[in-house]
Amino acid sequence: MDFKSGFVAIMGRPNAGKSTLLNAILGTKVSIVSPKPQTTRNNIIGIYNSVDCQIVFTDTPGINTANTKLDEYMQKSVKNAKNGVDAILLCVDGSKGIKEKDIEFIKGFKGTENLILVVTKTDLTNYEKLYPQLAKLNELDFVKSIIPVSSFKKRNIDVVVNEIKKYLTDNIKYFADDEYTDKSVRFMVSEIIREKGLWLLQDEIPHGIAVEIANFKEFGNKFEIDADIICEKESHKQIIIGKNGAKIKEIGTKARLDIENLLQKKVYLNLFVKVKDGWRNKQSVIADLGYDLKDLDK
């Protein structure tokens, strides 16, 4: 059996189902998911291992207009992710219908080598509605293949993997068989906390929270973790804390369960809230939080 390996970028507009697709392919969670757009900020790397292949995925932030320094970081990371990959998975949300603006967005990738179009969230629609829309996409002759998927129901995930295998060009292992991401445990923990915050604050807080790990210590069979939730306004701080501390306690409880599952040990998690006015537009602050534009120039 010939072994193949290579690199694939997952791209698309915000909230197109990129992170959910990556998690479904890997069978484990490496990229956080929330109902808000622009959940992914860093280029998350996930590693798919099987007997006959190793696929190194990059889950990119949603392609959007850069309005802040943080947006600028995210869009530059998207641009960088295109370089040196064997294929691109371009995700389009199929739950709301394929509109003309979606077609124009896809046409912007014309000339991209090995472009695989993945129509996501098909479990939220039906094939009577979907098939006529897929016919529109079939007219795009520069697309290698079009695959409708449901990441939630794991529908056609194997089809996506088999399609990717056609374009892999290497035959070496870049990572060990038991590795599924290149991100540190501290990073994964901070992302879990941010995910719970996004879910539980989706109606009250704009997309302006970050998480910074202040303390991460292991004592025998347990971990002690202190983390700061960063927000932009004093009024946001009060919402995150909630009445009598109820909201931040809920965030902590849900995050701790996922972190214990990740670390396979007991976790004592302490959450605090810090206000950094306009942090998304301050280069020094976003660099401290792990979104340094200089890193993307290396």
C-alpha cells in the first residue's frame, strides 16, 4: 500500500462550518465552534492519520474585511495558509441556499490548484432544495469536485478524505501517529474557555473576548489553572461575571469539564475578567494575546 501525505487548507466565509468540518474529519476537537462568525483566530493545525495517509489541515479564520488590527492578523493568516498546500477545501454554507454572492465568492478562487468545494450544514436543509443549488455549482469548471456534507451527522466525511488523497504529493510523515494538532495544551485550554464564553455570551457581548492563561501548574494527578477573560468595556465585564457571579461560574463549569477530558486529570479552574479598552485594535495587546502580525512574516 502506497503511503501519501500532504497539506490542506480549509477556507470559507465566517461561520461556514470550517472548524466543525475539521473536527469531524479528525474525530476529535482541535478547533472551537460557536454560533458567532470569526470564532477561529489562529490558523489551527489538525493532523489526520490513517494507515495509508497523513493529512495536515490548516483551519483558517473566516475570509472577511479587515476592520481592526485583530482582523488584519486573521486575514493575513488566511493568505499565508494558501501557500504550499496540495489542496484547498472551500466551505460554503448550504443551509441557507447558494446565492449569487456565494457563486461570486467561489469564483474568486479561480486559478487555485486542486480546489474542492464542500457544501456544509446539509442536515439543516433537504435534498429537494439542495440539488438545484448544486447544479449551479456544477457549472464552475475550475472546481475539482463538489461534496455536500453534514459534519454534525458525519455524512460524506469519508468522501472528503478520499478526495483529498488524490492530490497528496508526499510520502513522509510530518508528525507522529498519535499527534492530532501542533497547538500547545495551554493554547487548547484557552480556546476551550473562549468557546464556552462565546456560547454563553452570544447575545450580550460582541465578538470581543480573548482568554489569557495566567497560571498553569500540574500537581500530581491534578491541574491548577488561572485564566483571564479579556473584554473591551467595563459594562462587558459585569455581563461576563453575571449576577452574583453566576455567568462566569457557568462558563468555568462547562470549560472545566472539557479541559478535564482533554488533560485526563482533575482540574481546578479559576476565571477572572480584565478590561482592556479597544484591545482588538491595539497591536501590542493582540501580540501579547498570541496574534502577532510579525509571526506571519516568518
